[in-house]
Amino acid sequence: MKYVTIVGKDFEEAVHKARENYGPALRIHSRRDVMVRGGFLWMSKRPRVEITCYLVDPTTLETKEKLPLVEAESPKVEAVVEATPVENDVAPSKQESLLAHARMLLELNDFSSDFLQKTLDLLQDSLEGTDSNELSVLEFELIVVDKIVSLIRIDHETQLHPPHIFVVLGPTGVGKTTTLAKIAALYGLQNAPKYKRSVSMITIDSFRAGAFEQLKAFGTSLGIEVAPVANEEEFYRALTQAEDSDLVLVDTIGKSPRDKDLAVKMKTLLSVPNSEKTRFYLVISSVMKAQDILKAIDQYSSFGISSIIITKLDESETIGNVLSVCHQRELPILFFTDGQRVPKDIHKASASTMLGQLKGFSLDFETLWTNQIGTTLVDPE
Ligand SMILES: Nc1nc2c(ncn2[C@@H]2O[C@H](COP(=O)(O)OP(=O)(O)OP(=O)(O)O)[C@@H](O)[C@H]2O)c(=O)[nH]1
Ligand SMILES: [Mg+2]
């Protein structure tokens, strides 16, 4: 078996270089952090990631994966210092190489180390019961995908039966107001009578300059009433007026709840709606760091968060960070949004929307899911 070592600025770059040079015949065996010489007169040392890969026989690849395995020129490997030599003479077992492949995919997608370990444990259990040598890479990737999906919960209940009063919460600028308008359209402009709802919108973000106007503009374009409320009395009144609506969407104040006064005001206002009929949804952006998402969940946890809406997928390279946090906090996912267009850029969370965001897999997710999506809500055009 042919082995190669490739060095990159980081793991992702090394994998990219490797894939470019060797295509699908390449399997990653291991990675390690090394220091390489560079700079003026090679005086400085820089941290790099080195991956060791082996090349499988292209005749054993499935037709879909088959690419001519050219004897590519050896990729440029910078001088490695302070690193032990790679043991190239011991071939990894098929099971080891499959698990290394899964690790590479999970790291590439920025899953947390906890999520990664759980997935690898599940994979190892699955592989114990099967003959790894019989598995193609595509078949194995299907198992990886199955394990990822098994660790993430989707809020199908709300998708199909939204509560009477639907409140969005979340840090400033994550896309609460835009998402609320998209949800209004998703249910309000629905063609299928089974899912169509009469919709009203209320904003308690009424004192900030421009906040009401922003939602009102969305409301006008969708033909939906928007009521601004500034205190408990106005909120009672707006809720009474919206009583006949199936779905009352409530937009909240886009300021950090670390602002104590605002947090108290919001808490008081949001205790007005009937708690039996009200559910709270946390909006987070996929560009947020895992630590910040965890902080936001903690800050809003006293409201009792039903599930998570993840925005700005179009601005994020990876979603492993958000999925890992949702798993860690046992929070289901309700919607994904991937753009500024109202109402187009919203999608109900599902295994297919989630997996469509994963990168590095040889699997063609679109083909995989085409016949399996039981579309229950029709996205408005
Ligand atoms: N790229 C992208 N931009 C989005 C998405 N959702 C919202 N935005 C944009 O993000 C910006 C902030 O959106 P808002 O809906 O005002 O966010 P917010 O959470 O209500 O903000 P505050 O009320 O100020 O806290 C706007 O420019 C939106 O167009 C998305 O899915 N993708
Ligand atoms: Mg807003």
C-alpha cells in the first residue's frame, strides 16, 4: 500500500491538498501537529498539521467514486523538525482506517470533541458487528450520517402544530425579526389548508428606533397585522385582539439579557401571555462560537426554551459547532435559515437540511434524500 504524508497550515488545508492530489482513492490514516521551518533563511519555525494517508486500489472503489489514480507527483512536504518519524510500514486495519476517515469528517465539520467521541463510540459498536472489509467508503459514510442524525433531535411537533403564542428570543442581531417574518409567511401563506394558519404579529421591541418599522414593513408585504407593545397593558390588549388568530408571533428585544433592567422588563412582559398557550424559541446564528451559543442558552433558559432556530447557514462554513451544542443541551432544532430573503430563506429542520450542510463526504446527499423527504410543510415561493 502506498503511503504519503502531507503538511498543511491546519487540518482542513492538509485534507484539501491531499484530496486535490489523490482524489477519492485517498484514506487518512493519522494526523499530528508538527513544527516546520520557514520564513527568511528558514530561520523561523511554524506550527503545522501533518496527515498521513494511504491510497487504496482504485479497482476496489465503487463506480461512482472511481477516478483514475494518477501517480501524482509527491506533494510538497516542508522540512519537518522536532517530530518523530511516521511508522509507514504498519498498515492500519480496515476498521481503523474507517474510523480515521470518520474522525476526519467530523473534525472537518467542526463537531465538538465530545460529539466526535460519542459518534466514534457508536461507529465502533456498529463496526464490531460487521465485517469492515466488506464495507465500501460510501456505505460507511451512510453509517456515519446515521449516527450524527441519531444524536440530533428535530422539533417536528412545533413544525406541524405551532403553539398559539410563539415567542422568539435571542442575542442581538442573530435574525429574530427576519426569521419571525419568514415563519409568518411559512404558515400564513401556506397553500396546503392542513398547515395554513391565520397569523398575527406582536413586537415588544417597540421602543428601539426603527425596530417596529422593520417588522411592520415585513407585515405589510405579507398582509399581516403587526402590533407594537410597550407595557403589560398594551400586551394584554394586543393579545386579546389577536385571540382569533391561530398563530401569534411575538418578536422580542434584541439586546443582551446581561443588561439587567432590560432582562427584568422582558421577563415581566413575557409573563403576560397565557403560559399554557405560549412556547419560547431561541434564535442563534450558526456563525456564533460554541461558547457564545452555550452562554445564550444559559441566559434565556429561565424562559424554558422549546427548541432552537439556527440562522445564517449561508454565512457559516460548518455547522458541527451548533449541532454539537444542541446535542449537549438536549435541545431540538426547529428551523434553519440561510439568507436574508423573506420568505424564501427558511427551511424546517430535518435530517436532509442538516446533512446538506455537511462537507467533505463522498456521499451525494441530494440524491440520497430525494426520495425520502416526506415534505409536510410546503415552503412558500
Ligand atoms: N445572511 C443572512 N443574513 C440574515 C439571516 N437572517 C437574518 N439575516 C440578517 O441579519 C441582520 C439582522 O437581522 P434581524 O432580523 O434584524 O436580527 P434581530 O435578531 O432581530 O436583531 P435585533 O432585533 O437588533 O437584535 C439583517 O441584516 C438580516 O437581513 C440569514 O439567515 N442569513
Ligand atoms: Mg429584531
